[in-house]
Amino acid sequence: MALQRSTMPIQILDSEYLTAAEVCQLVAISRQTLWRWRQEGLIPQGRRLRGQWLLFSSEDLKAIRSYAMTLEPADAGPRNQMKLFAKAYD
């Protein structure tokens, strides 16, 4: 059974950072979603610690959370499906 570390910011100089895993947990997204959004330039890229750990600041977390909670209009397809089949019944 793996131990889970509670979300605890990493202190570097005078700034606090969260790992990618912690950001995913806090925003309720998968790691793949986080990577895809980064690749598409939709969210902050984060920073690397020692070339390994990907870290995000509290400002980065706010931007990621804001993007994750963005509502967009659904694709407005045909409003009346019956019109699609009207010719079939004529």
C-alpha cells in the first residue's frame, strides 16, 4: 500500500510550489489532461526543479483551476432532429 503525501507546498527561497501530481489532485484532472493543456499552451508551463520535478506556483494553480472551470457553449447542432428525418418520411 503506497503512502500518500498530503498536499504540502515545497518551499524554495521565499516561494511555495506544488508538484504536478498535487495540482492534478487539487483541480480534479488527470495527469494526461495537465500535460495536454501544457502542450497546447492553455495553462502555465510550470518550472523544473533540478531538471526533474515539475512544479507550479500558487498563481499557476489559480490559472489552471480557472481554465479547468471554464464553461463553453455546447456545439449547436440541429435543434430539431425531426427535420433531419423529414425527407425520409415524405
